[in-house]
Amino acid sequence: SENKSASTFINKTVEEVSSHLEGSWNIKGYVYNRFSETYELAASKETFMEDLSPKELKVKEPQSGWLSGKSYLMSFSAYNKVLGYIIFTKSVEVSDEEKNNLATMFSTIASILSTTIANINYLTDSIVRAIEKGLIGPSNG
């Protein structure tokens, strides 16, 4: 399914990005489910115990930026719709210089995620339409 594909890609992204981050980070990735119209947890990587678990975001359209001295929300979107977001939380406060460097890196990753997740959604829609029109049948595996 579409969400499984998007979730898999977000999971791989979280794994890859975490290997390039210095220090201890907790990372949670969420993907938008168009059918339930909610953000669902797609990836989670924890390397330290957080004092208080961050409250689940109830905002309709998550915006990229620093949530605190330790946490950054990276949202990715296409066609004016947020497709998902990843929250990166470091075990210690992040310096201003590090914040600037990370924001640049997260921005680059967000643009790649935006394009890829939008393509996954588009391909899924195309396949569903083709099945509905009877152009392709269920795979016989």
C-alpha cells in the first residue's frame, strides 16, 4: 500500500540520517494517511531516555523549524500539502552554529523526501485507477 511504501522510505531515511548526526538523537517520523487524515508514526529511533515524551503534534500543518533548543521539526510537502514530518531531538542543547548547519541539512533532506513521497503517492494513484478501469488485474503471485 501507499502508506507502507512511504513509511519504508521514511524509515530508510531516518536510518541514513541518524548515521550522520553527531551525539545522541531520538528521531520520530510521521507520514500523512490520506484516508484517515491523520499523521501516523512511520519511523522511530531512540538512543536516550527523554525526560518528557514530546506531546504528539495536533497542528494541522506542521511547519519546519526548531521547536526548542534540542528539537527540530522537519516537514516535507508537495502541492501545498504536508506529506509528513520528522522530529529530531538531541540529548543536549544544540549550539547556534550547529542549529544553522542542521537546518540546512534538514532542508535538503526535506526536499528529497517531498519529491519521493509525492512520486510514491502518484504511482499508487495511477495503479489504483488502472485497476478500477480494469486495465490491470490483481497480480497472480
